Amino acid sequence: MKPSVLTGIIQRLEAMTNTANETEVRRFELDGVEKCQVAYITESDAFEMTESATGTVFRFDDIDLVAMEIFDLLG
């Protein structure tokens, strides 16, 4: 059985929430091509995902929802 991609995404997002920095940023890539950037904003306890292809910014207050969006972009 293949390891879960979704589990890896969630682990990276959870690591972002455990930092002391005000804003933590991660990039998610597929085959070396950046698909999105995700920022965790501590003061609002929310994630902002910027889709690289369009520049569209999405805001999420639920880790599962942002993980599913990232998974879709990487699929």
C-alpha cells in the first residue's frame, strides 16, 4: 500500500501551527513545480493558501479543509 499523501500534508500544516513565529509559510510542489504557498497566521489562527497558477488567495480556519485543497492541487 502506498503511503498517504494527505497525512504528509496534514503533518506539515500541524508543524506550522506549533511555531513561535507570527507567520509561518510553506510551499507545496509537484514534480518541482510550485502549486501553492500556505501561510499560517498565528494571531487569527487561520491558514491562507495562495494558488501559484492564478494568485488566488483562500483563507481557511480548518486544517482539514486547507489540506484537502492542497491535495486537490497536487493531484
